[in-house]
Amino acid sequence: MGQARRGSPHVATALLVLALGVAASGCQPQGPWGSAVPECTGTEGAAREDAALSLGQDPRRYVEEDGLPVLHLYVADSLPDDDDYQAARVFYRGRCYVSRARYRGATSKDFPKRSFTLDFRDGQSFDEPLLAAGFSGRRKVVLISPFNDNSYLRARLGFTLWGLMSPDHLQVKTFSAVVYLNGRYHGLYTVADHVDRHSLSAQGMDVQGELFKAVGPDANFSRRDASGRPKASLHLGYEKKEGEPEEGAGAYASIEQLTDFVAGTPAERFRAERGAWMQVEDYEDWWILVRLAALSDSVTKNAYHFRAQGQARRWRYIPWDLDASFGQNWDTTRQAPDVSASFTEENLLLARMLEDPAIRHPLRERLHTLLHTTLHRDVVQGLIATYAAEVDRAARKDETHWGEAYRHFPRWNQRTDLLGFEDEVKYLRDWVDAHWALLDEEFH
């Protein structure tokens, strides 16, 4: 990685003024913007428009860089660190979107290159029909910062494997894009689905269903917290994201009932009735994904649980936050490929499945079958090669831009094993080879 590029603040301000101008006044930003924003009418502000066009910075026309689509995000000069959305404008493929933006992520909030959630307003939806087998009609999208993943591939790879495991899984689609923030180059990002009622409804789920996000290790399906102490509440570790009631009495009743079923049901009854409570394959495949990718930080937290309304409602699982995977922890420390932990101590639901031979044997056989078919090592290596080639030029540019900030980041600036993009991709490929061989031996 090299020295970060620095732009002139005067040029950046001029570009910000220019780029937000659009023909429709509906794309005029509202909020604490640093400068007045003219409309792009070809009259007022025309000199600035012409200057920026000569630099190739008009967001309506500058739609691709290094073989990837470019997303131009404009936010207020001081986007707050809280969870509130602020006015934003997004230019993508020449289209201007009225939107809101906020920072996201407990880990990435400290990164110089942060993650965002974009919320598209006034009936608009984000459209990318060519990538990720169609990524259109999105009400919200997530820009995932790969600041702690020098391969730039882990999130995409993990979500792709989840999708390949079963067409019935609730999917999280992703693609790579270059982001310009307020007129300045900001780097390579992973664009991903935002898991909410809209994205779930688009997959045929009940728009009125309940969605919970596991945000802490206490979301472990046990009556005891991660430290072994009795829980004050069985919904400890969860946040409710969708569904009624949003808060107060009864808001968490359903996830508490699921936890009580997992924690307190005798083995025979658990085996017989779990299919009435949950989509069994979802939760079995959660364990398989954990084992395949060594998801050390997504065994309890960093997961979504969804339940539709009505008589036939069953819980569904959706993975999230996959940066701690494929040979590294969330803080980029190395994780050896010989990881053999079953993660049952952290998650009682996984433990209940694996302690019952009637569940464990078919589950192990399914993992073995996937290793030799859909998720064969050659398939995974092919995905890595394809994605790495796709982002190669953009990743190297990002590495040059953010290299100094990365090397001096306090969480790992004392480390001597930091790798650049090319070496990190090689590390990822070698790790998959070794880990898949060990899994094949374990589950033969």
C-alpha cells in the first residue's frame, strides 16, 4: 500500500457544488450542506460544469472506473455518528436519487473508511440490473467498507456460498463498486442488500413479519448469557428491526419463545417439533457456513432471524457481517486453516442439533456432500479468481489511497504480518485449499 492521495479542498468544493446540480429540482439537497447547489441547467453554474466535465467528474457521465460501476455519494459536510439518517444524494449510472445516508457498523465506525446505509426516498428504488444476477428495486442498500479485508472479497464470497448452498435460502446479494464521496475518490466498496422488510418481501416473505438482529454474543438461544450467568431477559443480545409491536410489552415475545423452546425442550421433543418452529435447513446450513468459512464472529451475533405472521410461520436465518471469515478475525489477525471448533459452546441451538445423533449424522453428511458438489474447493477457488480479477485494478488503487491509514490504524499498527491485496488474495486461496482438505478429512 502507498501514500493516500490528497485533493485540493477548493477543487473538492467546486466539484461538490457542480455534481449535485441536476435538471430536476426534486434532486436539490435539503439539510446542512456546505455550499449552495445550483441546478444543472446549462446556464447557472455552467463554468463549473464545464471545468468538471474536462476532468471527467460529472457524476451523470462518470459511471465506470477500472471496470467497475461508480457510485457518487453526497452527504452533509458533518455526517453525525449516531443512527439518524441525514439528507443525501446518490448518482449511479447517470441517475440522481433522492436519498438519506447514515454511518453503520459497530466495528467500522472507527475506520477512516467507513460503511454506509443508503435509504432511497419518495418512491425511488436503487437499480443495478446487470450485476449480482439483478440488483434492482432496492429501497435500501449497504456500502460495506473492506478496510479490514485486504482481499476485498470476503463478504462477497461468504454471501455467494450461502446462496449456492440452497436456492431456498433468503439471499443477500452483493457486487463491487467504486465510491466517490462528495466529489472525491473514496475507494472500493461492496454494495449489499439491506436486510429489512422490503428486501425480504421481494423474496416472497411476509412484509408484516418480525425481524430480529443478533447484535451481541448473548443472542445464544440459552437461558444464560455469554458469561454463564442467568439472563434477566431471554431476548438479551437482540434488536428488533421490523414488525409490530416495535417496542414495549410483547415486542420481543416471539424471539423469547424461540429461545425458550431451544433452551428448555427435551431432546426427543426438540427433534420432533423444531420443524414447526424453524426452517430446519436454514439453521443447519448456518452451522455449515460457520464451519466452511470459520465465521468466528458470526456464531451468535451478526445474524438475522425472521418470522412471518400466520399459522405456518417458521423462523428463517440470514447471515450478516462476514469480514471475520476465511482465515482472519474481525481485527484482521490470522486464523489458521486447521480450525476444528464446532462452536457449540457459544450457541446452544447448534449444540442441540449436534448432540442428537438423528440430527448430527444427516447434517455431517450434507456438509460432506456440499464439499464434493456445489461447494467443491474448485468452485470456491473459481469464485475467488473471478472476483479478484474483477476488482484487481480498483483494489490496487484503493490500496494506494488508503495504505498509510491502514498501516497506521491503532488496532493493528504493531503487526508485522499485514499483507497487501495481491498477497492477501494468495493467502485466502491457500487458506481455502488447506481448510477444505481438513474438512474433507473430518467429514469423509
